[in-house]
Amino acid sequence: MKTVSIKLPPRLEARLAAAVARRRTTRSRLVREILERHLVASEPAPESALARAGDLVGSVKRKPKDLSTNPKYLRGFGR
């Protein structure tokens, strides 16, 4: 594991020390956990299927308006 040194203002260092004592863990472990949670939370959300296919939505012209509900178009699907 690599070592990283950081400088903390006194108030933040005191809060860190209190959290370490409360959780009965080491500073390194607590800082790693907090950093990991922060990095995961700040990652962009995965793109939705709609976002990926957004340029295709509405691109088919001259289609029946009731394509998904009219039994005439659903023959042979699921029955």
C-alpha cells in the first residue's frame, strides 16, 4: 500500500481523532473508508438505456400509433 501524507487543520484533526476513538479503529482505516465512500458517491451514475438510445426515440416515421396496444400487431407474440 502507498503512503499519503496530508495536513489537517486542528479542528478537523480533533474530529478525526474523536471518530477513530468512537469506532475503535485506526486513522488510516477510517480515512480510507471515508475516501472510498466519497469517491463512489461522486462517480457519475451509469447512463440509462434511454440516454444511450435517445437519438433513436421517435426516429421511425410512418408507424401505427397503436403499435403496442392493438391486438392486430401483437399476434404471435407471447401466445
